Amino acid sequence: MDGLERYRGIVPEFERLIEAIVRPLPVTARINTLKTDRDRLLFRLREAKVPFQPFSWYSLGLKLDVEKPGNLIENLMGHIHVQEEISMVSPIILDPKPGERVLDLCAAPGSKTTQIASMMVNRGLLVANDPANTRVASLRSNCERAGAINVVVTRYDGRRFPSHEFDRVLVDAPCTGQGMARKDLSVLDRWSLKRSLGLQRLQRALLRRATDLAKPGGTVVYSTCTFAPEENEAVVSWVADQVERVRLEKVSIPGLESCPGLVEWDGSLFGDEMEKCIRYYPHQNDTGGFFVAKLIKE
Amino acid sequence: MWWSRFGTPLSTFEGVSFYRKGRNVWAFSLPEIPDMRCESVGLRFMSVRGRVWKPTTYALQLFGRFATKNAVDLGPDQAEKFIAGEQQSLEADLEDGYVVVSHRGDVLGCGLYTRGELVSQLPKERRIVKEGIENCLSDGDS
Ligand SMILES: C[S@@+](CC[C@H](N)C(=O)[O-])C[C@H]1O[C@@H](n2cnc3c(N)ncnc32)[C@H](O)[C@@H]1O
């Protein structure tokens, strides 16, 4: 748990975070509207006596009281996608519309890609990119199971993704994953400042490339599942400084408890603008931990 | 082909384009195929070998509910066998060949029907064997 001690000063009710982090994550899933609708799916689950509880903040999210949600027939049919609750936030903030051109720069295994495809109602272009060979296989199979037919899968290094104009770009960056400790506590032991700083270089380059790829007026969303400010505010504020013509937009989701982004950390000043970003801690909504920023290209 | 086999109205595929690469036909709905190195475009729709074509389970899950023939809705026990990947005898009004298999009105996937036997064509990694089934395939009223 040492990896968390450095956040004592920034996390409200820090002791509750420590209690929450050792509890396993609830099993959660998202209803896939490309293949079913909410009423039909809930009816099926009730008939089959699968215990569930809809999220209060998102009509397509469900808590499932089952051990192996992957074995549900609704999963086989692609009517649900098993996905961590808080990770459903970034596509909602990205807010893709049918008919747009959208890029998911770090897409595998495709939880957010399939959510975006359903928000686009299979219309428009969705490029799902990930360089990792093995992970691309699960990305493809998740897209097929979801019934996403507007998806093109590519395997570029996101830092060198070829020039193209997109209405929206999601950068769900590789990170140290501290927010997923409830799934695997060992992420906390594996954390080191050196790893965060190494990833920071990659994250900055990815986000910077994403801002190049967005068209004027376009939206870029950056998210990670880690608490480390080095991989969050330090990335977003650097890109906001480096790239002209981008501004931050305030992020919020009604019904979820959160904290604003950090204005400073460990002697670095990120600026008041960073309060527009959002942090979710596991004890706030009984989820994993998450960070999201939204940038608009002018 | 889908029309003659499944009686699927053409409107089902409105806005959907197809392309063939080797043995596979892919379905996609895109304003354009972007000018970049693509690993895949859209969803694998069917495979073709000579004159025989086989729809993929995922294509049937998406488009199969519009089938008006060569489609069968299984009861709970039969569906359980089907999703476990098994073969079973089945009396149904089906022509030999690939059929749309559903349960309670929702498509499970592709089956091969020959002389009264239905063989599940679900991809191996998607099969769910009995002890693993969380969602008992109840009839609702039972
Ligand atoms: C947090 S995961 C993405 C999860 C995914 N968005 C989802 O919702 O299922 C980060 C991904 O970034 C990918 N990645 C690593 N290096 C990258 C790079 N240089 N360019 C693009 N993606 C990269 C990893 O392979 C990994 O799949």
C-alpha cells in the first residue's frame, strides 16, 4: 500500500481510499445498444433470474451479481460488454455523434471502442488503433461481438499516427494503472516514480499527436486509470502549453462524486486551468480510480 | 444469397457495404475506407469456398433476426447444448445447410443443419459449457 501514501495530502478521506482499495471491484457491464435495447436486455436478465442493479448515473450501465459474467449468454450474444464502471466515463465525455470521424488512439482491448461505436449507432468512421499485436486480437474480437461495423482497426505507434482529420480523438493512455488496484493489488508494488516518468514521455507524445489529428473545433479526451499526477495533470498541462490553439473544457458527469484536477503537485505548478480536469477515487463511487481531461482545438 | 437462404429483406443491409478479401467477405458501414494501413475493416460477414458460403456467428447475431426462413428458435435445453458447441437431433422446418439459431427471440449464432442434426458453429472460444452457465436458460414462466 506504500504506493498510495504519497497521495494522502490530495485525496479527501484518504483512510476510506485505503479501505476501499482492498475490496474487490463490483462486476459491471454495459448494455450494447447495437444489438439490443435496455428494456429488452433487462427483461432477459429478470427472466433468467440474473441479479443486477442499474447504475444511478448511466442508463446503460449495470452491476451484476454473478461470478463469471463472461459466461452469461447475453455476453456471448454481444448484448452486454463486461466493463469497469468508471471507464465508461471517457466515451461519455468524448461524446461522439453518428456520422462523425473518430479516432481511438490506444484502443485495445476495445471496451471504449465498442462503447463509442454504439454511441455512433454504427454510422461514421471509427478508427481503433493499438500497436500491441496480441491485444489487437482481442480488440478485433470484441468489435465483432459487439456488432460494430463502422470500425477500422490499425496498428500504428500512436505517436506517429498518419495525418488525417478527426472530429474527436480519445487517448486512453497506457499508464501505471494504480486505479485498477482493486483488480490486482500488485500494481501498487510495481509502481515507481521512474515508471511514471517514463510513461509520461510517451503520454505527452500521444496526447500531442492527438491534438494534431483533431480538426479545428474538434475534441480530444485524455484518460488514464492511475492516480499519479506525473501521468495526468503533468501531461495535460504540458500539452496545453506546447500546443497553440487548444483549450481545456470543464469535465463533469452528474451523479458521480469526483475531485477537480490538481493545480500543483510536489513543487510543480500546473495552473488553475487543471481544475477543469476530473479525478475519480475508488471510495467515491465504489469503482476503480480514473482521470479525465477534455481539450478543444480552436 | 442471404435473401434466397434466409429471406432477409434487402433493407436489412441499407448503408452496409461488402468487400471480399481471399475467402472472406466483410461488411462495413463507413463514409470511406481511410487511406491508411488497416488490419481489418468492419465485421467478418461470411466465408466462401467455391460455391459454398458460411455466415459468421457475429454476422447472424447482427442481421439474423431479420431472417424469415432457415431460422430456428431453440428451447432452453437445446440452447444449452448449442452454446456448449454440441450436436443434437432436431425436428424443424429447415433446409439442409447453415441456419440462424436463436433462443427466446435473440440470435445465438450459426448452426449447420443436415438430415435432422443441428451442429453448433459457434467459435470455440465463445462456447459456454454447462457448469459455467450463469444465466439458466429458463423459459421465463417455468
Ligand atoms: C489503458 S489501455 C487501453 C484500454 C482501451 N482503451 C479499452 O478501453 O479497452 C492502453 C493501451 O495503449 C496501448 N499503447 C501502448 N503504447 C502505445 C503507443 N505508442 N501508441 C498507441 N497505443 C499504445 C497499449 O497496447 C494498451 O492497449
